Amino acid sequence: MKKFIFSSISILFLILIGSVMAGEISVGSVTPLTGKLAVYGEGFQQAMLLAVDEINAAGGIKGNTFKIVFEDNNSTSKDSVSAIRKLITIDKLPIIFGPAASSNFLAVCPIAQENKTILIGAESAAEAISKCGSYVFRVFPSDLLQGIGVAELANFLGYKEVVLTYVNNDWGVGLAEVFKTEFTKAGGKIIDELPHGEGKTDYRSEILRMKSKNPKAIVNLTYIKEGATILKQAYETGLNVQWLMGSASKSPKLVELAGKASEGVIGTYPTFSQETSQYKAFKTAWDKKYPGKKTPIFGEYNYDMVKLTALALNSAASYEVDDIKAALIKVSKGYIGTTGDKSFDENGDVGASYGRWTIKDGNITDYK
């Protein structure tokens, strides 16, 4: 009799646990919470969780609680691969938000494509991502557009000759190639070109080489920490030039790390209006959830990625991957998020227009 009671209780417990699990709809995220990209990762995660809060407050996914399962990739390609394999094979999640840094994203996109798992990026920009496959999407524009924007900036400022340096990874190399093509096509000349290592703390040898060319402008396509180190060490060596940078450096953290060495930097970034109702709603919600915190670099894109995913899940015919993919493509058409139009093209890419930023009196502001 006792055995029967125990078995009945066990069965009831399993039923209850099953019902709780059935009330949850999860997706995965490979996020740099440690390592050299952690300077970005915390902000990405905060923006995603803000979107999750809003989705669940509005009823979740068809009445189920929406959840993101985060896996830390330690900012490396190797750990990105381990993380996505875990989310696919163990957690069996149909959608995964891909890692930051194009080299990390490109390491995992073949795995997602092979396993027919939807992979969505919110900050990886390498042009090669457009060729990852039919299960891969991104709400952030390709380097093809940003490279054109940086070349146009150099031409607009009247620089006919520049030194070009870039972080030596898939993102930096791809962006540099587009810039070179566009800049030289317009009559510009690159008087020296040198990649710089990712994650280094000393770039003085590279800086001395740049200085020997006596340039008036240097195009520096890099990340926050690397960019800040180069700016600071260049300032200390007396290298006085106009620095031109991209969107990955546009962060208050660059100013914090480089100090007065960052003053006067001019860069480009994918721009969107901050006067739309979508952006104002995001900013109000952000300030309420994270009082005193500035919106992080690419935070709005991570927020849009999650909101668009929830729309797809709510409208999908089923939770089968192909039904979700069809819904994702459909709901993206004409969807205006915080960062503008998120309509996916045939490569899973979105369009963008580019603005210009500068650092003035220690603050990042639009360049006029």
C-alpha cells in the first residue's frame, strides 16, 4: 500500500513538473559574459532581458512564459561552438541568438545551418555572414554598408591619403576590404595598411610604424578596448592625427578608457531615429529597469532581435523550426523596431543608413 502511495505521489510530481515545463517557451543565446568582449556582453544581456520582461507582461508566447537560456562563450570561437552545441543537442532549442564578433558568429553558423536551427545575430557584421545559409538571420547591417560609410566619411572630410589599421579577425579584415575598395575607387590612396592583434595591451610598435608615414588621418577599424589602447598610446607618443573609426568603437567606455586621447575622434554608425515612438518607448523602459545606466552599444539591436523573435513565435503555425522560420520572415516585412526597418532580404540581412559620430568635451555626439 505504501509503495502504491509513493508511486502515485511520484507520478503526480512528474505531471506537475511537466506542466510547469510546458508553460515555458525558451530560446538560447550565446553571449560574451566573460573574456575580452564582456565589456559588450553585459549590455547585450540587459537589453535582451528588458525585451523578455515586456513580452511576458504582454502575455508571453501564446500564454506561455518566454525565457532565454544564456550560455557564456568566454568571448572565443571555441567556446561559442561548445555553447551552441549544448543549446542544440541538450536543450534542444529551435532558436539561438548568436555570439558577438563576426569570427565567433561565423564559427557557429555552419552548425546552426546543419542542424536546421535558427540563428539570429544582433551585432555581427561581417559580409560573409550573408552566405551562412537559410536558417541564419541578423538584425544588424552587413559590413558592406559600413565600409562604404567609412570611405564616404574620409572623402567628405577631404582626406585623399590615409593609413589603415584594423583588428585582425573576420570582422576587421572584411570591413577593411570593403573600405579599401570604396576609398580607392573614389581616388583615395592608402599609404600604409597594418592589421593589429585582438586583445593586446601594447600597440606601440604599430603606432611607431603609423607615425613614420606622417599621415593626416588614420582609419582605425577596431573594438572598444583595442581602440582605447591605441588612442591612448598614440597620444603618449605625440602622434597627432585625425582618427576615423567605426560603429564598434562608439561607446562611452571608449571615452572612459582612452580619456582625452579620444577627443575629436570621428566615426560612422548605423543610424536610426531617436524620435520615433518605438525608440522613446524603449528608452523609457530602459531607464525604468536600469536607472542611471546609459543604453549600451548595440543594445537596441539586441532588444529588437528578441521582440521580433517573440512576434514570430506568437504567429508561427507550430513550434517546428521551419514553421518558426517562415513566421520570422513574414513578421519581419515592414516591422519597424527601435532600430528601424527589420525586413529580412533573401540573405537574412537588413538594410541601414549610416550616421556620423564624434567625441567632443568627453561626450559622444552626432558629427555635423
